Amino acid sequence: MPRSSAQTQELLGWRPVHPRFLSDLEQHYFTN
């Protein structure tokens, strides 16, 4: 189920500053 951080951003004034976790996975940093 997709989620949004919009409520957290609005409530706390928070903004994400790092790349998405899935982007890291796509870069092959993690292997089996």
C-alpha cells in the first residue's frame, strides 16, 4: 500500500534530504 510523507512534512516541517532507499538497492550496494 503506497504511503506519503506529506502529513509528516506538514506537521513537523520535515523535508527528506537523502536519496530513496530503493535507489540504493538499484545501485547494487546490497547483494545476496
